Amino acid sequence: MRAARAADYSVQLEARFGVLAKAVLKIENWKPSMKNSIYILFVILAIVAVSCTRRVAEVNEANAKPYPLKTCLICGMELGGSMGKPYSFVYQGQEIKTCDQSEKAIFDKDPDKYMKKLADAEAASKK
């Protein structure tokens, strides 16, 4: 009776949680229990939290102020062309473009310096 109930529980888990439940059910000597159900619920909540965080980041990028320059903020070289596609990220609602991802580490060391440089360059281009 207990084995039949466990098999029925396994089918219910697979129906509700799909691949995640199958992975948990394949663990050797796994037996349905409240502890395992809580563990599965925790994993599912973690996955949902990560996907929600990613969506928030995508919305922030979509609402970011566009990058106004045609040059890299860090080194000053022209973006695109033979250099390839520039690396783009959002900092405090402002899109920032650099030649490549390695320059983001330089930006992260002193972002205020580069944000001031961007503001100065933007003001100069408006004159």
C-alpha cells in the first residue's frame, strides 16, 4: 500500500513540477516526505526569483537613457566598425557603451569619474 501511495505521489509531483520533479525523483532511495516537498518548493521558488530578477533587469535596460556618444567612454576609441559590436550595460538608468566587456571592470573601479566624463561630453556636444 505504501509503495503504491509513493508511486502515486511521484506521478503527482511530475505532473505539477515536470523536469524538476523528475530530477528529484531519480535520487536513489528517495521517499516522499514533508522535508523533500519543502526542498522541492524551495528550489522552485529560487528559480522563480531568478527569472523575476532577470525580467526586472531587462525592463531597466529597456527604459535606460540612450548612450549619446559614438566613442568608447573608457578609452575614447570609435565604437563599432572594425572593432565589432560594442559592449553595452546600464548604470543608474544610463546606457553605457565600451569597446569590450573588459573595460566594464575599469568603469566599475571609478564609475563617478566616467559618469562625469559622459555628462561633460554630452554637454559639449549640445553647444
